[in-house]
Amino acid sequence: MSERKYAPGEIEKKWQEQWETNGIYKTKEATDNPYFYCLEMFPYPSGRLHMGHVRVYSIGDVVARFKRMQGFNVLHPMGWDAFGMPAENAAIKNKSHPAPWTYDNIDFMRKQQKELGVSYDWDLEVTTCRPDYYKWTQWLFLLFYKRGLAYKKKGAVNWCPECATVLANEQVEEGCCWRCGTEVVKKDLEQWYLRITDYAERLLTDLDKLSGWPERVKTMQRNWIGKSNGTEIIFGIDKHDGLITVFTTRPDTLYGVTYLVLAPEHPVIERITRKSKKKAEIQAFIEEVRKKSEIERTSVDSEKIGMFTGEYAIHPKTGDPVPIWIANYVLPDYGTGAVMGVPAHDQRDFEFATKYNLPIRVVIQPEAGELQLPLTQAYTEDGRLVDSDKFTGLPNLEAIDVISANLEQEGKGERKTSYRLRDWLISRQRYWGCPIPIVYCDNCGTQPVPEDQLPVLLPEQVEFEVAGKSPLATNENFVHTTCPSCGGHAIRETDTMDTFIDSSWYYMRYPSAKKNDGPFDTDVVNRWLPVDKYIGGIEHAVLHLLYSRFFTKVLFDAGLVNFEEPFESLLTQGMVIKEGAKMSKSKGNVVSPEDIVNKYGADTARLFILFAAPPDRDLEWNDQAVEGAYRFLGRVFRLVDTHSALFANRPAINVTGSDEKRLWQQTHYAIKKVTEDISERYQFNTAISAVMELVNAVYAYPETADKGVKLNAIQTVILLLSPIVPHITEELWRMVGHTDSVHQQDWPVFDPAALVQDEIEYAVQVNGKLRDRIVVSKDTAEDEIKELAMKSDKVSEAMAGKPIKKCIVVPGKLVNIVV
């Protein structure tokens, strides 16, 4: 009988077709089994999958398949984050429409995912650019609007000249557009915002509930929300009406203030410099600073630059004049847009004061000794107040509350909490996005589009290349409409929504993806959510993940869901690295998944990418390791093929001899290890390693030993590998005589009794070199172990009749004989 060869191309295509025909991955709504929602972040349909996609989908698929075999009802869907600038830019470049480009890419990428053997329920597929989805995105916008959480205002926004659109703060990376890398500038525009700041405290405190999230991600969100408890202090303005309110976390340093610094955008600047001879110079400085991004302005490493306005504030306690400066490092929407400069006790202020020769006044001295003057850096440690009027002598930490209370009593201050988080700017001057369902009527003002008129459809006929203007504004039929209140003429909003709106609720659409009378079925969503395991990149920590948490809390408050957090457990996978850099077309180091699948098969691609590194770490691409994964699968295939005839008449399992006991123990150890590594630690590399050890043990098992134990171990190998390499294991399962799918089997359960060692293998060393191995009963006395070790022919030969100096037994491990 000739040996079959492992032919992944033939096997994988066959089983993919059968899985689809039989519908074995359809979501079940049976109520007697526990529910498990496994979800990978859906991709943008850019046209081709890359190895980063393969990694995240393989991770998710292992979890989903494993949970099904454990008896869970598993929801494992996929969809497309299909709106966005790349499609529009491609349409402009190719003089076409974004829709065909997008849908063609979706078709191709869906085909690639099916070729990987990922167990998605494609009946639940969602595509955010289809009207049956964005109708409900618009419905949710109106929900926010009715609850006072969506509003429009004019303000300075981040503008990308290349993409000709507004960017949220989170989408500016090192001063550049996160998409195209163009330097971002500031521009004053009327824009739509969502009041995420109303939820700042809940978003912050509820992070403590997310025990299944990586601490790194939670820290990133805490830092982005940026809560500060402090005091607002009121300064008068010399020779001018009005006041300047500063926010500080250090009211204990109030008597050390030697200047105030305003953000260039602060409204008081225009009033106090209106008649200044330096007005033009000040205005030029302001315009220059506004070109810089928030990150550039606030970075620790960026140069602090400023300009004196020529005007003075009045210190609220001493009445002394305090010079008013403008500086790049103060932002208009953090705190009050004004800070007090205390150079003796803040390093940033110290550097600024030193640069511009401003006074440095010490008001905190250490408990022991005094500071050496002049200071070479700010003193930021604790101590006691000096030169602080009646507060002199107080410990500075105590003075924070005492001075704050005094300011409140005198009406010159108030304790406040401030957040770095800003409201979410969602307007985009682009076409390929969800239209904002708002109209403007001269008689009635701003009006929401009635729900029965949704969706507001994207028109097909638009002009794309109109700088600074939404393409929607070029379609007159779209722009001009009827006011829903008075029936008169109205104009539609021509901005579209930030695409992060689409991805902030898509996970709720999946369980009832075909529902046409609401965004989702509340009962169904409450049954499946929150998502049990969410898998995706760390780069979404302060964008998608924060926005999704915000959306969920709003929907909870509206009574539409009964949970406040969308994702119970989060796995953030590392990047795929080649030649020391992240795979990218620009670097020319991309490995195509198609090339790997065509040459080695999808199972090899999956096995390599799961085995090469723990999922949360970066994975270094290695061609030899891919080849090694392919060889291992071939080895497993040969193992099953050469024993397939024995499965036709399976002998009973007889665990009696030492060989049988060792393989039986190895089998149950592998079951225990793989189960724990997948379900608890998500360490797929060590799970695969345990199966490899079992395969080695089967190959080393004597032909004369019990066949039932061996066949059981081989079948266990198939079951344990089935979530990882689904095609080959489906084939092997049939080769050992089964007629149903391996993926519909119960997950094996280890027997704790099998892991109790009756016998222990000892390595025997002579002068530190391994010479033999002996197997003894676990109850064997130490002297008897020594005697058995010395009786070994290999050991006797190594000792060569030399006298023994000592013999050391390390319990359960080794015997070391020193001669």
C-alpha cells in the first residue's frame, strides 16, 4: 500500500467547500448552552490581506473553534469598516467611484479569509458603507442629538491639507495626519462634536472593572482622559476689564507665581492687545504657533517659546503685577487655557523663565536644609512653605487644601476637576462616509432628519476635487431639500461622519445583522454581549476602544442595552516584523499570504504564525520556520496515514506496561497543557509545542507496545490540533474512520489520575556528562536509585573503574556520580 502524500491545496479546497455547504459555522441560538462571543477587529477593505491580518484572524479562529468544541454557542462574525479616505482617494486617482473599488476589495478579501479556513458565520456579515448599515449609524447619531450629546460649534480644528478634511486630536500623530503623513495645520470651521467629555469620569473609573484588559491599554486610556484635581484661581487684569482664570494642581505654590501664560487662542488676548504697538507682531506669533499640533506644543522635548503681551495681571493674594505671556505649550481647551508660571517649582516653567530672564521665586524649602541659590533646576519635591504670608511654615501638601479653601472663602478661586479629554470632533469634509442626518432651515434652524426618512443616502454624482469643501456640497439635488418642520426650503448638512463612528457600534449589529427595523435586537444583543474575547491591534487603544466604550455607555443610559462595557476581555496582538521593520509596502518587505498559502497551504501559514511568538509580542518573519511548520504537518499526516488501517478495528486501551504508562501520561499532559494555554493564557505557541512533544512520543513508542494507547494518542493529536490547523485535521479525522466533522467533536478532557507519576525517569551523569537514563518507581529509596544507576553498562564504562568520590541524587531529576 503506497503512502499518501500531504497535499494541502487539494485538502483545503475540499473542506472549505464542504464546510460552506453544510453550514457548520452558522451561529446557534440554543439557550441550554453557554454563549461565547469571539471577535476580531474588522478590517478596512484595502484590497489585500497582509500577514498581520492572518495573525489576528488565526488567533481569533483558534479561540472560536476551541470554544465550540467545549460546548459553547459561539458567535464569530466578520465585516468591513468600509467607509474612509483611501477609497475616496483611489476614486480620485482612477477617476471612478469609491463604491466599486470598495466592493471589489471586499469580494477579494472575503475570498482570502475563506481560503484561510476561518470559521466565520458569513450570514452575519456587515458592511458599513451599505445603506442597511449606515441608516442605523444615522439613527444613533440622532439618538445622541436628542440626548444633548451631539452639537455643532465653531472652533480651531486639525486640518489635513492633503486629505482636505478635519482630524480628531487622536488622529494627529507627531503633528501629521495619521493616514497620509502630511503636516497638520489649524483651521477655524463649524463642526459637529459628540460630548464624550460628559462621560470622562465614567470612562476613567470603569477601567478598573476591565480585569480582562492589558494594563498597558488601560494606562494609555487613563493618560488620554488625563484627569487632574486642582483649583481655578482668579487673577484680575491691570488697566483692563475682565478676569483671567487659571487652573492649577499646585495652589500651594501661589506665592511663587512670577508670570501668567496664556494659550495663543485665549480670547482675552484680543482685548488686552487691541491697542498695543506690538499687535501685529503678537498676531504673527499666534498664527505661527497655531500651525503646530498639540503633540508638538506639549511634548517634553519641544522648545518652549513665548512672547510678552506688554500687559499685567493682578496677583489675587499680594496685589502685585504679574506679566502676561503667550506661549506654545499652553493649550486652549485644557483647563482654562491659562496657567500660572512658578519657575522655582515646575521644570517646564523653570526652563521658560530661564530662557526669557523671568524672576524665579522660591516658596517651598525642603524639610532639612535650604535650597542653594540660584537654582539650577526646579525644586519639585515636598517641603514647607516660605515667603507665603500667613501660610508660611505649612507643609506644602497640607497647604494645597488650606490655600484652596481660603481662595474659595474670598471668592477668588474654586476647586475643580479637569480632564485632558476633549469632545469628539466627528465632521469630515469628505464624500465616502456616513451623511450627517441634519438639515438647516432659515425659519426653523437646525433640524434632525425624521427617522422615517432615514437613511439619508449618499448621492452618486459629486465632484471630488473641490478643495476645502465637502464633495456632497457639489450635488445640488442632495443639498436642497425640505424642512421636516415647516415644509419650507432647507439645506442638508454636507459633512460626513468620522469613520470611527461606524466602528463604535458594529459589534452590536452582528448578532442581528439582518434586522431592518432597528440598529439591533436588544434581547439578542443582551444575550451575546459584552464580547467575551476581542482581538486587535494596540494602535486602537485611545481611538476605537475609547469611542466604543463611550457609545456603549450612552446606549446603556438610553435603555437599549443592559451592559456598560462592550469588551470583557481584550487581546492586543503584536506586529509582524521582517528585516527589523513592520511589514509594509513602502519598506518593500511584505510577504503575501497568497504566496504562502499557494506554496504551503493555509494550515502552514496558520501554524507558523501561531507558533513563532506569543500573540502579544511582535513576530519576526522567518522563511525557514515556515518550512519547518510545513514539515511538521507532513510528519503528522504520515503518522496518521501509516496507522489508518489499524483504526478500522480499534483495539481496547490497555495501560499496563511502563511504555504504555508514559505515552498515556504524555497524552493527558498534552490535553491539560493545550487546554490551559488556549483558554486561560492564550499562549498558542506553547500549546503547539506540547502537541509536538506528543507527536515525538508517539513516533518513539515501541511497535510491540499496546496499540490502543498509541491510537488514542494519535486521535488526541488530531483533536488538539483541530482549532489551529482545521483543514488537515478534518482530513485526518476521516482517515481514522470518522464520518462527522472533527470541529463538531467534544474537546478532550484530561484525567488527573493519568498525570500522577508511578515511575520517574532519572538522568545519570558521570562527572557532569549525561551517560544514561534509568526509570524507577516513584517510591524507590535513594540508595537503591544510586545502585541502579551504577549498574548501568554505559555508566560503568564511563567510570572506567575509577573510585567514586561522591554520588548525588537530585530527587525526581538526576543522579550525578563524581569519580
